[in-house]
Amino acid sequence: MSATARTLFEKVWRAHEVAAETADTPAVLYIDLHLIHEVTSPQAFTVLRQRALKVRRPHLTFATMDHSTPTRTEQVFGGAPIAIEAAARQVRELEVNCAAFGVELLDLRHDRRGIVHIIGPELGLTQPGKTVVCGDSHTSTHGALGALAFGIGTTEVGHVLATQCLLQRKPRTFAINVTGKLPAGVGAKDLILSIIGRIGVGGGTGHVIEYRGDTIRALDMDGRMTVCNMSIEAGARAGMIAPDETTFAYLAGRPRAPQGEDWERVLEGWRALPSDPGARFDREIDIDVSRLEPMVTYGTHPGMVLPIGGAIPERPDDPVFAKSLAYMGFSPGQPIKEHPVNVVFIGSCTNGRLSDLRLAASILRGRKVASGVQMLVVPGSQQVKREAEAEGLDRVFLEAGAEWRESGCSMCLGMNGDLVAKGHYAVSTSNRNFEGRQGVGARTLLASPLTAAACAVRGRVTDPRELM
Amino acid sequence: MEPIRTLRSRTAVLPVSDVDTDQIIPARFLTTTTREGLGKHLFADWRYGPDGALRADFALNHPQAAGCAILVAGNNFGCGSSREHAPWALTDYGFRAVVSTQIADIFRSNSLKNGLVPVIVDPATHRWLLEHPGVEVSIDLETTTLRHPAGEARFPLEPFARYCLMNGVDELGFLLGREAEIAAYEGRAGIR
Ligand code: SF4
């Protein structure tokens, strides 16, 4: 083992140290890409105004609107887009702030708008070796391209706007080595849900996870983003995957990726990023996925997850567990399969990309959404929407009886009014099944796009392999 | 920010583990563009019934929890969304410290920037505090010690964060003071 062998994380971290940490002070870390959206930025701009500060590097700052924006076409492109007055005000404030401080904004009707974590990679803004932050915990998504990407609070959004830097203690590293071929019908979402089930919702706290191994190498970029996206659901600071030919092929030619000679030059640097052989991690686990099954959550955090053929666990002496099951309307020992479903949501920064929509459509093609079930398909970006329409996926969804919407966070957190009714069961491809996340009293079952689509067809929790 | 050296208060106990920031403040209250006045939405879906009245069965609604500045919660507090509205709601409600065995990274970082002290204690101390709601507890930042009627426990606090809390220093001012180093880095990296 070489003494200088470094991990991917260490390489990116070191390259961005304006000042290294000391016993008394955290490191000053330079940020290459700062993404902002309407919900977590207003108070940060207020601080800039109060202190008469500018945005230090407007061209490294990029804004979109996604959380509280409408998804109905007639609302987005019609007269008065946003029904909720406070949300409308927040969106207006983002427009005003971006104009005043010189920050590029993809506004509501822009043809490249979308969920912040979908459009960063899609536009080629997110690149290997960059530091990427956003006032949003799922910033971990961008780590799929070999970036060090993490969520920050609004005070820190202000720090980055004003100084392009953050004060950070160096996190610890955690290698998750994933091997084995994913069985048919089992994908990236099932993989990350099973990892969270194993290490727990606090299992990654204080760590940056690097996902490694042949299973990860075999995933396409969309799948890698699904995995890194949910790193935060295990409590991790960030998730990363070493860049490789799959990453480079994904980025080549994207509008904001380097072009021509610049591309050749950056590529050389990117190829040097993967962890060196023998690099040491603070923690390491191995996972074999060759027998993994489709996974579905049954409780009120993503660690409460089981294989779709399984039964709800029994924990007689755990009042918190009992409270969670009571909220969900489930009993210990009950099988999850065949439980009735009211709503199916396909979308979010976890599973709102083109390959996710293709998977869902593969189940729905020539089939109908069960009567009484509402199915909402919300592409992660306007670009994903156009690409899906070019392939005719919108027809598949509409003919099956699903709704086809404009892009946004939508029912992932229901800020825009796309809500699940009290007591209803939603099978959702999003990332959080917390109490009330999709609406007051709403009950969320997290699953893959294949599983969610199968549940829509049967109106019950269904193993997608039965419909493949 | 007001400097904090010691906190002394009775405890309010919320014996729930993995409390996520969606519970601390639900998403529908995030359309605000200011930091103020979020205390009324704290734990909204647990605190209020469907009719908007306070629920008698919620821990913070017990008369003895009124006016407490120290919240003792179950394991792994503050997971989920990065919303700083969570510490804003907690401090506006009146809390100055949160005690648990584990506190999620982003929530902890956000808390430190808003004068809410994240106190991570050992499981035995934690269990004792959960079992004794309403006891008088003191949290001393000088010695990073939590004292309760049956004993005391040290807790970890990052030295710089502790310095900022104790002296009312804000990190933005500190970062702005590093201008020369930031400019030098940008020069090396070719960033203009
Ligand atoms: S889709 Fe959901 S998780 Fe992703 S950024 Fe939007 S609200 Fe957050």
C-alpha cells in the first residue's frame, strides 16, 4: 500500500482547499458550482443586501425554480401560473434576486428548466472533480459524476454567494463495494433502498460514501444518479462514484460541458480522479446484489424497507416503530404485497430521468392504470419531457390513463399543491416517506419506477416481475 | 448573534427517534421569504389537531414543557431535508439546545449558525434524560459539559463552532476576512 494513495474524495477535497483545516478552524473550501432555487435562497439574498455584498462569482452560480412551481401545462403556460400566493411571491423574489445580482436563471417557461439535481448534470454544469453545493439535501445526486456535491443550509448559501467558499470540517470516508449482477426487474433504486435498510438512516452520518465495484460500474448515469441521490437518506454528507468512460460519454457534447481542445484537456484530469489502488477508507462494507429483490418501504423513513415479497417486521417493544406502523395503517407480520394503492407518482430527482420513464412505460405499454388509482408522471426536466415525447412515452402514459405533466418536484413534497390525500397510499419513486411528506396524513411507499408502474396497473402493491 | 456561554433550563422531552426536518416544519410552510415567526409551525402536524387546536397528547403541549429551552429528542434528530427553517422554527419557539445521541450533519451545521446548540450525549445519559422530563439541566460551552440532577456528561463540539457560539461571531465575517487567500486560490485556479 502506498502512503500517498488517495481516495476520489480526498483528491477533490485537496484541490479545493483555499486553506486547510487546523485544530481551531475548519478548512476554507472553494465551490465551483452553486445551484440555487426559490425555497432556500431568499433569506440568503436578504443577508447580502443587509451587508451591501455582491455575489462574488455570478458565473459559478446558477438558478432554477422547481419546488413550488405548478406542473399542469395550462398553469405553467397559461395566464396566472401559481395559485398559492406565498409560492408565487417566492418565485417572484427569485426572479428579482437573480436579476439584481446577475445570476443566470432558468425561469418557469424556460425550455431547459427542471429539478435542480436533474438539470445540473443534464446541462453538463456538473462535472467530475468539481465541488457542487445547493441549499438542498439531494445535492448528493451530482456525486454520480465524480463531483463532491452536498447540501447546505440557507446561511451557507449566503456564504457561498458572498465568498464562493464554505467553512467545512473534512468528513470521513466510507466505501460501499457493490458486486454481482442485478437480477431482471431489480435496479438502482432497489439497490440504494437495500443499502439504506442495511446501514440505517443515520448510518452514513459524518461520512462521504464512495460507491464502488462492478455493479456500480455497470450502471448507466441515470442509475448512478439514483444511487447517489439517496446517500442523504442514509445520513451521508455526500455520495460519489468515480468517473469513467460511461461518465465521459454522458457529458460529451452537453451544452455547458467543455468542448474541443478544452474537452481533451479536462479529460486528462478527470481520468486521474478515481481512488488510487490501496487508498484507505475510514469505513468499508461489501454488498452482493445478485439475489436482490425489488424493494419497497413500509414505514415513515427510508430505512424501513423490505423485499416486495416480505412481511412487515414485528418489534413488540418498540413504541416508535408501533407509532410509525399506526401512521401507515400496517400491522406487524402483514405481507406488503397486494395492499391496495390509491396514487402512483413517477418523478422526482431520484427517478425523474428518461430511463426511469422508459422503465415505467415498459410496464404500462398496452395496459391500463387500475380504476380508482391516480397516476401522475412528472418528468424531471423540460428536456426529459421533450425526449420522452420524442419516443412516444407520453402516449403510453396517457393511453394507460396516467397524467403527463410539466417538470418539477411536484408530489415529492407537495409544495405546489400536487398532494396525496389523508390516509391514502401512494407508491412513489421519490426519496422520502416521512410522515406528511406528500400531504398531511399521506402514506408513502417508496419503490422503483418498474414497481410503481406495476402497482398502478394492479391497483395493489405488485412485484413488477409478474408483469414483465 | 448573542454570545452563549451557559444554558440553564428544564427539559422538554420528545421521545421519538429519527425526527426528520419535514416533521420539525412541514414543506407547506417553506414558502416564506424571511426567517422570522416560524415557531408557530414547529412540529405542526404533531402539535395541532385537524381543527387547529393543540393536541393534548403531544409532548410539547404538556403544561410542564412550557418555557423549556432544552429539547431532549430520540436518537438521530434532524435527518432529511436541509431546510434551515427547522432551526429557525425551533429557536423562534424558544429552544436553545437540542439533545440526542446523534444529530444529522446538515441540521447540526444549520443549528450552529442560529444559536441552537446541538448536544450529542452518550446513550446512558440520553436514556436518563428521556426518562426524566422536566429536570433542570445546564449546558456549559466552556467545558462542553451537560449537567443534570443525577450526573454530568461531556459532549463534542467542533472548536470553531464553539468559539463562534461563545463569542457571538458569525462565520460570514470570518470568511470575508479570508479574502486574500480566496483571491490567491482563484488566481492559481484561473478563476476570474
Ligand atoms: S424532487 Fe423532491 S427531493 Fe428532489 S429536489 Fe425536489 S423536493 Fe427535493
